[in-house]
Amino acid sequence: MPQVAEKKKNELSFEERGYQFQIDISADSMVAGMTIIPIDKQAIFNFTPDELQAILAKAGVIYGVKQEVLQNLTHSVVSNRRIEVARGKNPEKGIDAGFELLFDTSTRKSPAVGADGHIDYKNLNLIINVRKGQPLARKIPAAIGGPGYTVTGQELPGQMGKDRPLPKGKNTDISPDDPDLLIATENGSVKFANNVVEVEKDYKLLKDVDIATGNIKFVGNLYITGAVKAGFSVMAEGNIFISKNVEDAEISAGGSVNIEGGFVSSGNGFIRAGHDINVKFIENGNVEAGHDININGQTINSNISAGNAIILKGRKAVILGGQTSAFNLIETDNIGSEIGTKTLVRVGYSPELLRQCQHIDAEIKRLKGDTERIKQALYSLVRLEMDSKLSPDQKEMISKLKTYRDAIPEQLEQLERQKIELSKKFEENRAAKIVVRGTAYHGAILQIGLLKKELNQDITNCAFMADRGQIITISHR
């Protein structure tokens, strides 16, 4: 029978077939060694790897056994020297917490490609717009690492990765519905910088809007230190500030538009603002503001309309050519020119009311046209009916046409009533006026509400108003 002698807590000794096997286990149970000592000079070392592993198992060494070492010992025994025969596995370190950004972070923008393969070089999506409440980043929780094992087979729990908070920055916060989700708290442009996610309510473009930037679209306030080149568009839901000229481009703001330079168009460009527009001068442009338009110079051959007032100031406060319309007030130095340039200036006018009037006029025209077309169609069908040549479908068509025809008079009457109501709204603004600090030249066409007057002579320092169904002129100093 083999003898077992325990020398100390982590060292055991076994005698087998003339050899003593001393098995030692490190204090942390991660390493096991074997020392083979011959005790019978006549003994032959003919142990197999399985027999050596069985001896290790008696000592409790069951994990991480080095099979190659055991195999080598069977061919060439090493006596009286300790050999490492097993090594445990350290527990793995877990994966630290991270996060996934839920928006495009690439700094190099590429042209948009349509479904038909067309490449749109003007839409580079320079700004990454986000809305309040929009998810920006999702946390990836820390994970525990794989377990380790001692040479005695004891499992060692894996290490938990380090936690990491979501990259909360300016105008962002943790979702109240999901602690692992970062959301925007304001509309704006989003970016990831200095290991945080930030949302800026204002966007500053320190260059021209051109082929390098493409069209610009932003959900907040937009500041452009350069010019806006022809053929490009700039849209913002807030205010737009432009330091230089706007060429034949499209500008649209939910708030106000402020242009330190001028608007130089060829007739295709436009500027629209929900509130005010401030600009140095306008040439061949289309401009529409929900409230006021302030021009620090002249407007030439342009179509301009404002929901409240249009004020021209400066050395060249002149309205020359085109159409200039405001609901309450237009004030300028001069209207037209000495050579009688046709220039339409009107107040008591609302673009929205005009659009409604135009729509009603178009509907009236369509219905009257339908009446004539139905009359001709019914005439042809009735002739067929008299000859008993009507098909079932044609009989049904006669019924439908008569029903539609009979409904038209009531529709026309309703449209006429709406037109009268709109006309009253035009007439209600009795305070609307045109103020000329200099000269209103002959050839200028003045309109107040539905009243219209073309000047046949020059008039200076005056104001034009509506009174008792006509346009009157009063002195203005």
C-alpha cells in the first residue's frame, strides 16, 4: 500500500513503486510542483502520464495540469529537482462600461446620394441637428470577466469591469424613463468632444456658404461670418445672422434674418423670415417678412412684402422698380426715379390675404369653367339618350354630371361671400400709410387696400393715406 505523509498544509508526499513523489501547492493554490525522489535503487521509473496525473489528483491537483511535462517525465525522469506540473487560471478582468453614440460623429461629410444614384453636392449635412428629447447615447453596462480556477479546481469569480457614467455635457441629461440613455434637453447641433456629448443651441459657421459647406439647415440660431453664395440655401428655425452679402441664394428663418451686407440676386433668390428682416440693400430679390423689413439703403427691382412695416433709411433710401408691400406702413426717402420708373408701393396689404384672394379667384374660375364643360358634355350625352344609344356607364355619367352641376351655384356663392369678407379685411386697415421723406416721382403706383393711384407728377415730403374711398396726400415733415 502506498504511504501518505502530510509534511505541511500545502505539501504532500506519496510513495509509489520505489519512488517518493513530493507535491507542493502554493499558498494561493495557483501553482503546483512535483519532486521525484528515488528511494529504491533497483526501481525502474515506468510511470505513464495517466499514473502521474492520478498521483497529482491524490494531492488535490486537478486543474491546469501540464500534460506535456508529464509526457516528458515518462521518457526522461528528472530526479531530486522540483518541476512545475500545474498552474491555475487567474480570473479575467471584466469589460469596463462604455457607451454607444446614437448620431453621426464623422467630421468628413459626403454628398448625399439619391435612390437613382444622383449625387447631390449641395447637401453635405454639415450640421447634425437634434431635437429636445432625442436619444444621443446609450450606456453599455460593465460586464464581469470569466472565472479563474486554482490547481485544486476551486472557481475564482471574475472581476467586474469599471463603471463609467454617460458622457453628459451641455444641454443633455439622463432620460427620466431610462437611466442608460442620454437625451438632448434643447434643440441644436450635437457633437462629441472632450469625452462629453454637447448640444449647442447656436451654430457658428466661420466661412462662406458655398460648395465646401453645401446647403445649411439648422434647428436653432445660425451665425455666418462669411457670405452666402449663389445657388445655395440657408434655413434655420431660429434667427439667422450673416456678416456679408447674400447672392442669388435662398434664406429662410423661423425668427429674424439680419444681414450686414446686401442681397444681390438675379430674381431667383429669396429671403423669408417669420419675424423681421434687416439688410443693407436689395437688388432683384424676393423678400418676405412676417413683421418688419428694415433696409439701410435702397431696393431695386425687387418684390418685397412685410406683415407690418417696411422702413428704408440711410443715404440711398430709395424704392426703385418692383413691388413693395406692407400691411401698415412703408417709409422711405424716394419712390421711383426722375425718368418715371414704374414702381408699385402698397400698404393695407397682406401676402397671406392676397394668397387667399388669389386662391378664391382661381376656384371661381375653375368652377365656371366646369359649368361650361358639363353643359357641353350633357348636351352630347342627351343627344345619345334621345337616340337610345346610351350605355349603362354613360347613363351613370349623366347622373353624376347633373349632381356636380347642381352643386356648383352654392359653391360659387360661398366663394363670393369669402371674397367679400377678405375685401373688408383689406379695407379695415384705415391707418395704413406710405410716408415719403423725399420725392415720390411720377410713374410711381400707390395702392392702399384696394385703392390704386398712379402719380402723374412728382410729390415731395408727403404721406399717402386712404380716406373716403380715395387716396389722399398730406404734408409730411
